[in-house]
Amino acid sequence: MQKLVEKIRSSTNILLSTHRQCDGDGLGAQLALFMGLKKMGKNVQVLNVDATPKKYHFLNPSSHIQYFENNKKIPAGIELFIIFDTNDERLVEPLFSAVKPLAKNIAFLDHHPVLKKGPMPSALSWIDTSSASTGEMAFRLLKALDIPLDRDIARCIYTSITFDTQLYRFIRNSPNSHLIAAELLGFNIDPEEIHRGLFGNQTVHKMAFLARALGQIEYHNEGTLAVLKIKDADMFHYNLEPDDSRDVVDMVMNIETVEAAVLFREDSANEFKLSLRSKGRVEVLDIAEIMGGGGHLFSAGAFIKGDYEQIKDTVVNEISKKLSALPKTGS
């Protein structure tokens, strides 16, 4: 972290971004640092690959973020380009390729493991896999920069941590998420509003879509593996965004017998967003890497092209082998 702190202090023109189809972790972390760097007098801008999902509009992102998909112009004189919540440059395309030749320094700020099969993050990057969220890292970075928190910054960090820990369920066996949240609550951030924005506010259309989608689950390996395919076109029909597919796989994981789940979101013909989840007894990151993706040990994904049945068979076979090797419950 200290190398990044020193580079931030010595830089004036700073650009912030996160992976495409941003989520609450990367978004909250980058907005928190954006506001903090403004306090330092930095010339800082936020440029994301694509639009922010509607569920995060309580953070008022339109007031702070520009989108590369709408305007391909890159700010001049970038001294430092910081990318949040990924260390895989492929997830920031096509923005990354446009910025790379123009930025003096590039740093990834992330809590995902560095890929064994993929591009390596730059030497200036700060990767901390012990952190439960990128928001925790942004909090520590702001403290190291001696930037005082305020209500807006606190709301962004709380959003980041709450989202990525799934309401503090996945905290990496550390009290840090709760300790940071306790400090943030002192800024009158209205946590109920944030929780409702992240996990509530379900529409009639979305519930109808979920009912249809969940009725199409395939079960494998004696009910321990669930597989589901949804179409982006169907989501559009129900007036939903790609981000809404996250809720589907999370619901599947609530099934008692399921140890792992696979969600295929068909974005176009033979193009899929693959999401892999595990309750912690089998790792799925290595399977995502085989498919050209990444993520966490028990929550990973990839953007893939190819024949659906072939891809599904490969993924199901790989996970089934891992599940079959587990000791039987009660043994």
C-alpha cells in the first residue's frame, strides 16, 4: 500500500475506474477515493467502461462518473490510473487499451487472487487477498493518506463492504469488516437505505423473471450441483439489467442440498457470462481460470464464447469431480 500512497501524493492528475458491469464493491471503493482525493486538491476523474446499474443510484453516480461507452475521449496528462476490484486488465476493456499508452503509471487495487493463467497486474498494484472487500482497502488507503472521512465517503465505503460481504456473511474470518462498519455508522449514513438499495426494492417484473428462471434449474451430482441458463434477451423483456442476474445465482445457493452452482447468462449467440459459486467445500476459481476468467476461490466467473452444451458439460464435469471427492456428510 505504501508505494501506492507515495505515488498518489506525488501525482496531480489521477483517473479512477473499475471492471465492466461494475458492482457495489468496486463502485463504492472508487467513489470513496474519488471524494477523498478531491479533498486533497487532486485533479481526479472517474471513467468507467459502461453504465452503472440502477440499484446503485442511491450513491448518485451520474454526478461523478463518466462512461467510456458513451464518449471514447481519454483525459489528457494522466499521471496515475487506478483500477478497483479487479487485477485482470481484460475486465476493463476496451477502456484499458485506450488508457494504457497515455497513463504514466497504472495500479490495480484489488482483493482477488492474482491469476495463474492471465495478465499480471502492474508492479505498483496493491493486491490484498486477506481483505473481504475492496472497500476495506479503500478505507485503509484513505486513512494512510490522512484524508478525513465524511458522510458521503462513509456511505460509499459502507456500500462496498456490505455488498461484497453479502451483509457481513463472508468476512474472511476477520473482525475488520465489522470494525470498519462500526466506525462508518458514526457518520449517520442511514444503513437501512443502503441495505434496501443493495438487496431490496424488487420489482413485480423481477419477481416474475426470478420465478420463471428458478423453475428451470438442472440438478447434477445427486442434487449437490445446480445449473441454470438465462438469456439476456429474457431479462430485457422483463425490463431488467445484466446486474440482476447476480440475485439468481445467490438464490440458487440458498438451496439446502446445493454445494455449488453454475449460472450461464447468454448475452448473445454463443456468448455467455459464466458465474460459479460454492459454499466453501470445493474451489471454483481454477475452473473459471480455465475459461479465461477469475475471481475468488469460492466465487468466480468468466466471459466465454462457444457452444453452450459443450461448455456446460466441461464445467459440470469439472465441478462434479470435485464434489464426488468430498467426504460424505456425517462420515
